[in-house]
Amino acid sequence: MIPGLNIDSATESRIWAAFSNWAEHFKVHLKSGGMQYLLSEYEKLVSSVETQSCNHGPFGRRLTGKDWQDCCGISYEYTNDISIRSAIEIILLNAKDHVDDDLKEKIASLDNRLFGLYENRPPRSGQWWHQGLPRGIVE
């Protein structure tokens, strides 16, 4: 069962099959936190890029400026972190008839916020969040 989704066993099997090669710790979080976990992680990522800050310093201290840049503002970290949006897409594609409008609206709102951070905006089709980098993220 994936919390936050009311899906049949065939749909759930398709979703878990799509995540078969994903890291075990991700699958554990998805199984326990479900859609709320995915949305929360996506929101944290979007907020981090918007504010160019994160809470990854010692004892959860807020990092900004160069410290943020060296932590979450590097392209390989962003590429890893944005995989949370790809996970959401896997669920949307496999359970499209089971995702309620409220959830779709929350995802669309986060997508709009993130898309607005791209200086060179990619075409908004497919997995556009993997095309280029939003402002503040460096190679």
C-alpha cells in the first residue's frame, strides 16, 4: 500500500515495478510516507532553490550563500534531488485515474514555482525538470 493513494493491487504492482531499481531507502520512505512524503520532499527542493538555502548544516543549521551553493546548489546534488519529481511522475503515469484533483493541483503549483526558476526555460513537456538547471544551481 502507498499512503495517500486509493489504488487497486494491479496499479500498485505496476508502480512498485517501476521503482524496482530505485534505492531501498527511497522505497522505504515511499511505503511509509506515500504521496505526502513525495510532495513534502518536492516542496523542500523547490523552496531550497527559491531561497537558495537549506537546512543541511551542522545540527540542521540553515546554509545560505556559498555554503548553500556547495551543498544543494551543485548540479549533481540538484539532479539527485529532482528525482523526487520523477518519482511523482511515475505515480501520475501509472495511477492517473486514482490521483485526485487536489493532489494534481499541489503538484502543478510546485511545478509552476520550479519552472519559474529556470532562466532558459525548457519546453514544458515530458520530464522538463531534467532539462537544464534552475537559477542558482551551478555545474
